[in-house]
Amino acid sequence: MDYSFLLTLGIVLLFNKLLSVLFGKAQLPQVTGSLLSGFLLGPAVLGIVTEAIFGIKICLMPSVFLNKLAELGVVIIMFSAGMGTSVRDIKTSGKSGFLVALCGVLLPLAMGAAVMHFLANEHSSIMSAVFLGTVLTATSVSITVETLRELGKLSTRVGNTILTAAIIDDILGLVCLAIVSGLAGAKVNIGLTLLKPVLFFAFVLLCGFLHHAYFKHIEKNVGDQNIRRYPIAAFALCLFMSWAAEVIFGVADVIGAFAAGMIIAMSPKGKFIETRFAPLSYLLLTPVFFANIGIKATIPNLNEYFIIFTLVLVIVAIASKILGCGLGAKLSGFTTKQSLQTGVGMVCRGEVALIVASKGMALNLIPRDFFGPIVIMIISCTIITPVLLKLVFKGDDNADKLEASPLVDSYDLPVCLDIVSDELIKADKEQQKLSKVAEPTDEDESFDEEIK
């Protein structure tokens, strides 16, 4: 048996964490470090360097093992994203978030498709153009949240709207992915292919009903005696729905995972189950997923065409979100400055855009040479968003119209839990020190014997 996969996995995790920490200390998105780790260790960089020096490629190569582990990683990422999405919280956050999200999906979808159609007409089809537009629809809110929290603007009308819109944005983007991926793999008529996503969402409702009934049964007959059963049952539901989405309904497996997460989020033990998946994702699957994308990425010929295409793609990705989401905010009654702030807050791309892009490459909708510009676009958006946010919020009063929001609370909760955990660890260490001081020494014991 070949055990080289253990060495490969160890190198991936170690180098991934190293770059993530370095990017974090530089106040840059850590996901960018994860991406670059695979890019640097793969054929695109290390392979070229070692071949030029030693005449042979010494690097991490794409493998079946990494691909399967990365696929499980993306399922867990989307499952966790679904568990972090509360339908109740979205309802209470107002209609402005939906309008911002809708405009923030339609305009990037149209502009992204136009870029692929007009600039890559020799390499594109209608489906590939639509798929590139689908990649641009996604929004990653984690970097925006950290920046707004630093600026003291998270609990404001703009902050609440960005949080709500980002969640709805990803849901709409995944709906687009479901339709496009179904059409891409269709071997039947278009009507039946368009019907499959509808049937899938009916299937999701059925799974939600059955899960609720099963959950009630366990809660009634078992209670919290074997609370570890809940995460296992939730994981089984995630894997089953991911398989059903891909195999039965012809939509991407990540959509099934996301839907399973939303079902779990509506259960009373949703937060408990969510915390049990964080270590699995953080320690193994998420780093492998991002690194694997970098390992599979190739550097296209750096000719004038690809340089122009990449620059246009980055500009369109930034402008489409600012204009689309800004228009939605303006229609919701925001001021011009607030609309600009909302649009800038939605610029950042991240894991969902990468997931959609990787699915497109797997379906042969995105030529491999165009994957490099897409990765560059995602990295550019994640880096530029904090800079633009600080500029558009410059001069605002930090106490301006603060608003409470369950969505803000859900993002603040992990930070509070980390603080509490640190304090408990410190208290435990202090208690251990006091216990050591209070322990009787040999001299104390001999003195006690003399007294007796």
C-alpha cells in the first residue's frame, strides 16, 4: 500500500496554515493564503521552478485522493453555511436585503455573461457565458463583517442589510448554479431539465418535514442523554441530500448540502450541531479544498489577451456589485452614500465563488485556461474590499443609528465564545498554580509528624 498520501496531506495542512497565519497577521483574508498555498506547491509555481533548476517537476500534483477529500470539504463548507443561515432571521431583517441581493445577482450575472461572450467568443458558448456570470453573483460576507466590526458599523442599517443580502445572494446564486448545472449535463429535453430543480426543492421540503418528525421522536424518547446522536444524524442527512441532489436531480451536490444545513438550522439543536462540525472543517477539509484549487490551477500564457481579460473581469466584478447592490439599496430608501457603502460591502468574493467556478470547470463549462483569471478576480476582490470599505465609511459617526439584529448576534456569538473559552483556560491555569502552591512539601509533612 502506498502511504505517500499521508506526507502529501501533512505538507498541504502545514503550508496552508503557515500562509494563512502570515496573511492574517498582515490583515489580509486568510482564505487568500490558503489558495496561494496550493498554487505555490503545485505545478503552476513549484513545478515550473524545480523543472527549470533540476530538470524534473518536484511538486504536489492533482490526485484522486485530494480531489475526493476536497469534494467532501466543499460539502462540509456548504453544509456549515446552510447551518449558519436562519430563515427566521432573514424574515426579521426586512425586505431591503432581498432587494439588494436581487439586484446584486441580476447585474453581475448579465455583466459577467457579457464579458465571456464578447471577450472569449472563440472559447465560449451561451452556457459558459452564463456560468461565468453565475460565478460573479456570489458574495463572501466574512471579510466584510470583520471590517465593519472594526469600524463599529456592523450594527447599523447598512451592516444589517449587507448581512441579509449576502445570505440571500448566495441562495440565489446557488439556484442559478442548480439550473445551469442541470442544463449543462442534460441528456433530455430542456423542459424536464428545468423541472428537476423544482422537484429538488420539493424534495428539500419533504426532507425538512421528515427530519422535524424524526427530531421530535428522538427528543421525546432519548432527550439529551446521547446528545452525540444529533451531529451524526445531521451529517448523514447532509451526505444523503448531497448525493440525491447530484445523482437523482442533476443539480450540484453543494446545493443539497446547503439545503441540509438550512434544515438543521431550524431545529432546536442547530447551534449545537453547527459547533460540532467546526473542528472537522477547520482542521482538515477546508484547508484541503482551498489548497486543491490552487494545485489544479494553471498559469495561462501571459499574452496580451489574458492580461486584458483578467483586468476587465476584475473591474466588472467590482463594478457590477457596487452598481447592482447600490441600486437595490437606493430603491429601498437609502441615501446615496449608504447605497455606495452597501454596494462596496457586497464586492468581496470567496468560497462560494470558488465552489461555483470549480463546478464549472468539472462540467467543462469553463475552459481550464480561464480558471486562473477567475482565481485572480476572487483574490483581488477579497483584498480590495476592506480598503474600499474604510474609504466609503470615512467621516461617519461610529454611533450613527445603531440597530440590533439577530444576524449580527449570530456573527458575534463565535467571537464571544472564543473570549469566554480563553478566560476559562486562564482561570484553570491560575487554579492549577494555586493548587501547586497549596500542596504540602516534604518539610511540611516532616514538621507535621514532629507535632504529632
